Amino acid sequence: MLATTSPNLLSVSPLPHNDNETKSSRPSNGCFFSKPSSRTSVFSSNLDHSCAKFRVSASVAISTNSEVIDKNAKISKYCEMGNLKNAVELVYGSKKSELDLEVYCSVLELCAGLKSLQDGKRVHSVICNNGAEVDGPLGAKLVFMFVKCGDLREARRVFDKLSNGKVFLWNLMINEYAKVRNFREGIHLFRKMQELGIQANSYTFSCILKCFSSLGYVREGEWVHGYLFKLGFGSDNTVGNSLMAFYFKNRRIESARKVFDELSDRDVISWNSMISAYVSNGLAEKGVQIFRQMLSFGVDVDLATVINVLMACSDGGNLSLGRALHSYAIKTCLDMDIMFYNNVLDMYSKCGDLSSATQVFGKMGQRSVVSWTSMIAGYVREGLSDEAIELFSEMERNGVSPDVYTITSILHACACNGSLKKGRDMHKYIREHGMDSSLFVCNTLMDMYAKCGSMEDAHSVFSNMPVMDIVSWNTMIGGYSKNCLPNEALKLFSEMQQKSKPDGMTIASVLPACASLAALNRGQEIHGHILRNGYFSDRYVANALVDMYVKCGVLVLARLLFDIIPIKDLISWTVIVAGYGMHGFGREAITAFNEMRKSGIKPDSVSFISILYACSHSGLLDEAWRFFDSMRNDYSIVPKLEHYACMVDLLARTGNLTKAYKFINKMPIEPDATIWGSLLCGCRIHHDVKLAEKVAERVFELEPENTGYYVLLANIYAEAEKWEEVKKLRERIGRQGLKKNPGCSWIEIKGKVQIFVAGNSSHPQATKIESLLKRLRLKMKEEGYSPKMQYALINADEMEKEVALCGHSEKLAIAFGILNLPPGKTIRVTKNLRVCSDCHEMAKFISKTSRREIVLRDSNRFHHMKDGSCSCRGFW
């Protein structure tokens, strides 16, 4: 309306060029107004208001721009100062388009540095709400922040929306997937990167090789090796070091060494990588060789070099080099941190120099849990279990929380000294501190209980484990075998086969159970498993298999297997020497022992026990004395109770009872019940009742609850027909509440074990067995054999004694074998006690009349009976 009625009432003109013309009339707002007429007065107030509004708008624009610049500067300053809280508050209170991209990037970088995911997410929400452009540097910062704050999922979500083809972001994501062990996703990203044509760099190859290495993708890693050489990265040290790590982790030692040798400009990292890789692959000596080569090339060593070589010294027992490195580090003033001192401590500990380890430990200003654990493990290795447990208590008093390695070291200490009570205390500690979810801890707990003889506790741990690995199964099976629970070991082995695949250690653990039971059929089944899976190349398995056949009475097969073991160690030879001795082939045992020495293997204490045992069971007195003297003089081995027991046993068996008695009294160590018991056995063989009574009292003092020695003395009295003394012994056993361990024999037929107990007639074939034994006894009488009635151990008429003798468990088992095995088949019987003379004679007779070989294994040795003769030749 105004414009149409009064078009000329108001005009706005540009500023004049003549300053004189307008000095008095130029308004401050930069507009020139012509003088209005009187008609314009009605509009004057509106005009003034419009001009004022125009002036304010201009002023606000200038002020707002200044505030925006100030806010960006303030946030940047806060970021520089590390004041994340104030920086984020300013960002969060900002309006759209107020902040620069550089400011967002600075705040996100600070969030990443402080690992503040919550603040990072707040900034991300502001960026999204303000519609800031993220497909560029800001997007990269967002991905970086989420990665550093541990939110890989959100990082990936942002990453997938970016069109940025910069390689560093791809490397960041691949590396982070490798860190969280999602190697397959890292490989997926690498392949996608190739599809998009993004050029990889040396860091990309380092990351992807780590993924291939961890998954065991050897072929893919080799492809990368060829690809990076094609791209010209062959001489790049970073790539070369990653390639070496890849090959070493996959045990391609020669390939790794080839990469190392082809590096034209090896830096200290290359040398350190090579040393570390050799050490981590159990090749400590080669690691030391690389170190010496490094020195010869004049490459300066750093702290990492020293630590790697110290680890090599620890593994290889190279104390002199380790000590020299320790001195070098001190003299050259290397920046020795706690990691260095922990490795020095570990080196001295593992090299057996506990004194130096203790000195280093005492001088450490700062000790970590690793320091304490190294010292504890050192004490355990040196057999100082009590000191290890005391040090653990001191560690707790110092406020240092143990880790799983500390706990397992203490459990090992408890196992070594058989301290079941302390082991249970540690188990309680483990439960209270929530460490019983660790598979490593649970396996060590089971091992401790097994070594302390408490398989009930071990089974309790095992049955409550949510997850079991091969070590768990092997620990339990081996524990049952070592604790004389062979049936439980075989049962658990069968259960394991349904849930997991046995390895070589499983087989080496279960074979002793077969050996203990003389379960030949089961042992042969496991032998088949060994052949199908190629386990015979494992020396532990091979030795255990030979031992199983030895103890199942198949000495010929044991020797055949022994002969094909490619590299025989001390255990291999000891097993075959002991096997010959157990079967009564003393001369063959001596031949094998001498072969062992000629092969360059030095016998140890256990080897000498085996050869002395073999001499004892073959009556080779002169030979035994030569070995006994050689052990002390040629090998500087101090005789133990077991060696003395063999000599006493041999003297007693050969009738030198007085010499044996004097030998015992001259022993430099206190004789135990086993040594006196050997002499008591000799007294029974040679009917020396007077000496037997004197010796028996010594035995009863040492082991008053062992009924076997009371029974042995009763046998001596029975042979001398001193029935009154037998009666007194029985009464004494009754007063003391002792129970005789019942005679028990078993035989395995078609994979099933049949058990017979003396005097027990509950077996389904009991009537047939009794009838057969009666016929055999009648036939023996017809041929002039008279039963040894004294072994009935009862003062009754001849008929009652004969009936009692017929009920001995080994006779029942042999009769069962005759009834159920094909004609001519060898009968193999095992007894838990020594076979009595009457059963021994009857077994020889049966072998002759039935034209069968009978292999009878008692608690002491094997008896191979054939055509009426026995391999023991009376030495049993």
C-alpha cells in the first residue's frame, strides 16, 4: 500500500563519492537518506525502528561469528590440556554448523587416547545430529576412536559406510580383528580390500600374516609371501620380520631362516626376531648361534636382544652366557626394567644357580607377580617345596596377588613333597578366589591330587570341569595307572575314546594299566591303535608298549619291538633289562646291560636296580657284586635302599643268610622293612627258623600292620610243623585287628577278565573247576607227587589240608583256562601275592600233562612253565 500511494516519499541512495557533500548527513549505518517531506512524518517511527533493526542484525552477525571462533578455540585448548570433560560439554552444547571438523577430530582423538567410549559416543551423536560430513578425515577419526575404546562392532559399522580407500584404515581394522583373535574376519577384510583395488603396504602384510599364522593357513601365507615379493616388498624389514614370525609359528624353520638370510639390510629387530623365534620353538642353542653371528656382524644389541638370549640361556641351561649377559647389561647401563630382572631371575633359577637368583630377587626394588613366581618355581625345581610354600605366604603378606602360574607352581610343590593337606588348602584358596574356572589350574590340581595319592579328590575336580582338554583326560588316566587303579584307568580310557581323540601321551598313560593287569588282549588292541595312528615313533609310547608286553609275559614280542625302536634311550634299555630279570633270564639281562653301555648310554641308579634285580632272580651272586662295586666306583652312584635290598635278597636266596645279616648291620643307611623282609624270605627258602624269628621281630617293629610278613613267618613255622607257633601268630594277628590280604588271581579270555579268590566257590564254573582239580591232584599222586600240606596253614588232617590247597586262587584260574581255552593255547595267569610252593609244583605238572605253556605272574616275578619245568629254576 505504501509503495503505491507515495512512491517518492522515501528513497535510499548509494553513498556519495564526495566526502564534503555528506559529512554532516552520512548516517553511521552506512545509508544515505534524502530529506523527507512533511507527509512522511507519520512513518518516522517505523523508519527509525527499521534502521535500528538493520544495525542490530549486522552487530549480531559479527558477534556470533566471533563466538563460534572462540568456542572452537576453547575446545581445541581443552583438548591440548587433556580436559576431555569440558571439551565434550562444549561440543554437546553446540548448535549445528558451529564447530569445525578439525575440532571434532581433536575431541575424538582425545577420547581415543583416554579410552573414554562413553564420551566418544556422545560426540558421535552430536556429529550425527549436526549432519557433519563423516566420509573423510572425520570418519577415519571415528573409526580410530571406536577401535581404541574397544568397540569394534561400532567401528566396523562406521567403517562400512566410508568410501575412503586409504590403506591405513583397512590396516587398523585388520589389525584389531587379529588382536581380538577374529582372524577370519581380518582375512575377509583383506580379500575385500584386494577386490576394491586398494594397494596394500608393508603393515597390511604384517597384519594378514599374523591372521594366517594363527589359523595355521600355511598355503595362504606362502601365497602372500610370493605376492609381496611381486609387489617389491621382498627387502622390507617389517615384512621380512613378519614372514619369519609366520613361518616359525607354523614350524617351517628352514623357510624362516631363508627369509632371514635373504634380507639385504637386517636391522636389530630382524636379529631379535630370529633369536626369539628359535627360542620359542625349543631351539635355544640355535638362538644363541644367531646371537653370536649378530655380534660378529657388529650389530648393536639392545635390551630386547639381551632378554631374548637370556630366555635361550634359561631353556638351554647356559649359565655362563647368562651370567655374562647379566654383567654386560650392568656395565653398558642398558635401561633395565622389571622385565629384564625377571628374565635374569628366571635364567639363574632354571640353570640351577638358586643362590644368584636369590641375590637378584633380594636386590629388586620392584617385584611383580612374575618375580615371585620365578623364585617359587626355582625352589620347586630344586626340590625345596617347603621353601616355595613359605615364599608364597610371604608374597601374600606383601600384598601381591598370585596369578595362575603362581598357583600352579605351588600345587607342583605340594605334589613334589606329597603334601596333601597343603594341596587341599590351595584348592580352597583357588575356589575362594574364583580361579577354579581356569582349565590350566584344574589340570594342575588333578595332577597334584594324583601325585599325592588321592584319586577321589582328583576325580571330584575332573567331574566338575565344564570343559576338558586332552591334558585333563591324560592326567586322570595316568593318575589311575600310577595309583594302582588300572581298572579305573581302562574304564576312563574307553569313555575318552567316545568323547575325544587320544594322543601319544594318552597311550603312554594307559599302557601301564594293561601291564599292571596283565591284560594282554586289551594291550594288543591299543597296540593296533598305535600302528594305525603312527604313535610308535613317540619314544614314550614305544617304551610303554615294550614294558606292557614284558609284564604281560610276552617277552619275545617285547624284544622284537625293542629292536625296532630307532633311537633307544636309557628308559628303553632299562625296560628290557628289567624285563629279562623279571622273567628269570639273568644272563640275557647282563648282555643287554653291557650293550647299553657300549652304545654310549650311561646307566643311572634305576638301571642298576634293574640289573641287580635280574642277578638276584637268577642266582648270579658274583656278577651282582661286580655291578654293585662298579656302580659306586665307576659311576659314583651312592647305593640306595633298593640297591641294598637286591643284594640282601640275592645273598638270602643263595643261602648266605649269615652274610646277608652282617651286610644289613653294616649298611651306612638305616634298613627298612623291605630289606629285613628279603632276609626273612631267605630264611623260609633255607628253613632257618631261629634267624627268621630274630628277623621277623625287626620287620614287625618297622611295619606292624603288614600282614604279609606275619603270613611269611607262619609259612616258615608250618614248614617246620610248629603248629603251636602258627596258632600264636594267628591269635596275634586277631588281637591287632589285622586282616590278611586274600589271595587273588585272574585270567583274561576273549577280552574279559575272570577273577578268582582263594576258597571262593561262587564262580559259575566252580563245580567244573573243582572236579578238574581233583582229577589232576589224583593223577599227580599216581605219579608219585605228594602235596605240600604245610602251605594249607592249618593243623588238620591230610584230607582237609588237601582241600584247602585245592582252593588256592592260582589253581582255580589255571583250571578255568584249561576248560575255556583252545587246546595248546598258552594259559596266562596273574596273582596279587607270591605263588606258594604247592601251586608252583602243581602248575609245572599241569604244563606237562596238558601240553600247554603256563605263564604265571606273581607279585615278584614271572614263571614260564613248560613240559614240567619252570624258568625260575628255583630262584623265587
